[in-house]
Amino acid sequence: MPLYKNGIERAIIVAQQAKEKGNLPYGCILTDADGKVLLEGENTINTDNDCLAHAEINLIREACKLYDYNVLNTCVIYTSDEPCAMCSSAIYWSGIGKLVFGLSKKTFYDNVGRENLNWVFELGSREVLSKGGREVKVVGPILEDEVLKIHEKN
């Protein structure tokens, strides 16, 4: 998976930036077909007081303003963590052609815990995206140990 390592590493940096601003540590980037970074997105649910302000949603909202569906279909979204069902659906509806994620939901919950059931939603991105009419390629997990570090309490 060395091909995707740089994208995940950048998403981890963006996730760390979100954490430093008081948000949850989730980040993502969007690249074109050649690997050029087009946009970055970070979680802003705390600073925006918006429970829907996940990193992927923030990025996709901006991407759809800048690029049409055909361009997005050639793009790759790299996410620090496996996207939730809402974000996976947004990836589908935006037209983005490929998802690469760092930390899987299973590994996240196995390490961080499932104590607060209000925040447990283990429906994986592959399952969500497999229900759509078009294929979204999914690659991951990649660099799980590195992503887990940003979820540790300081």
C-alpha cells in the first residue's frame, strides 16, 4: 500500500490540526487522479457547534462547489478514519470515485471502546457503498497504528 501512504499521512496531519483546535481528531484530503491535493477537510463539530460537521462532509461541501461530478469521479478521498455511514453516503452522492482510509471502524472501537452507545455506529463504509448503483473503490485500512495515536488522550 505504499501508493496510498502519503495521502493517509496527510489526512493524519489534518486530523491532528482538528484536535489542536478542540475538535475531534478526524481529517481528510481530496486528490485528483494524479495525486495533487485539491482540498483538505477537518472535523469542526465542536468549533462550529454542528454535529454534522465531519471532516468528509466539510470537504465534500466545498468540493461540490468547485468541481463537477465528472471531475470528482476521478478523485480520491483519503480519510484518517473509516468514514461513518453519513460520510460514506456523501462520498457516494458527490461522485468521488475512490475512498482510501486509515483506521477501520472495528479497530477504532476495539481500542477506544464502546462505552458511550450514543457514539457507536459500526456500519462500515464498504457496506454502505456496496449498496449504490455505481462503484466506489475502497482501500483500507492503512497505517492504523499511526491513526490510533491521535485518538489517545493527552
